[in-house]
Amino acid sequence: MPGPISSRLLSAVSPEPPRFIKEPKDQIGVSGGVASFVCQATGDPKPRVTWNKKGKKVNSQRFETIEFDESAGAVLRIQPLRTPRDENVYECVAQNSVGEITVHAKLTVLRGIGLPRVGGG
């Protein structure tokens, strides 16, 4: 019996590259409003999630990154939205010692004037 138990223990501690368990969705926001993207990954060791815009880590007073799950998850919150500068593709990068993966989400920012009415009222 010791054989199967020790082999199970070995497989349980083998390193795993990151994989996403929550991927950000494309967003449409209104100038002056708010947009939020959520990203979470798993792996062994636990990956660290970061947000990039144009290949560089997001860095602005209007960009807030809220980490959760010991940095394996992160929310990117942009407020207030500005057009056209915030309209872009944002990258969620999950990285650990075994590997790195990236997923993309697009932000479209509409001007507040001339939006179609919803509900016909």
C-alpha cells in the first residue's frame, strides 16, 4: 500500500503552469463613467496576476488594481473613463515559476452625448 500513496503525494506537489479560472470580458463604457475587468488564475506555485496596457503595467491615478486570492486574482477599475485614451486592449498576465499566460479584453469608450435610449421611454 505505501507505493500508491507516495506516488499520489508526488503528483500532488508537481508544479503546474498558470491557467485562468476567471477571464476578463470586453467592456463598453461611457466617457466619465467606470469600467471594471476581473481576472483570476490558478497554478502551483500560485500565480501572480498583473494588468497591462500596450505591454506596460497600468499606471495612472484613474487606474486602480484590487488584488485578491493572495494576488492570484485582480480587478482593474478605471474611473473616470476618458475617450479616446482609455479605449484599448488590456492584458491580464498570470505568472509563476513554471510559466506565463496572457488573456486580452477590449475597452470601448463612448461619448456621453447621443447614446441611444433603452426601453423606448
